[in-house]
Amino acid sequence: MFLTVKQKILVILLEKGPLQNSQIAKRAGITEQWCSETINALHSEGLIESQIITPRRINKLTDKGVEVAKRLKEISENLIW
């Protein structure tokens, strides 16, 4: 399954539900800084929303993000290598 980091994060949140940046970074195999920058980009695109519950920031998919993530997951599962 060859997905970009943005795509991986969307699929991770679809499969696992709301997660902290550190949890997403670990599952995506990236640094927390890279994860944070990518989360900010996805937020700007309207694909995720974040909620700060002191001292944590929890990220979850928006309705738009759920639709995009579902399509990405379906496409990646149907790829034949």
C-alpha cells in the first residue's frame, strides 16, 4: 500500500478514531514534528479537526475527511502489485 503521509494519516484516523499527534506519528512511522506539520495542512484543507483537552490535542476526521479516507482506503486495498 503506497500512500502519501497525508493519506496515511487520514486512513489511520478512519481506522482508529480520534488520536493524539504522538499516536498518529507512531502509527505512520514519522516524527512528531512531521506529523504536526501534516496535521496542520490537513486541518487547513478541512479534512480533520482538532480539539485541545489540556494538555492533549486530539485529532479526528471531519465529514469531508471521512469520505476522502474511505476512498483512499478502498483504492489502496484494490491495488494489485
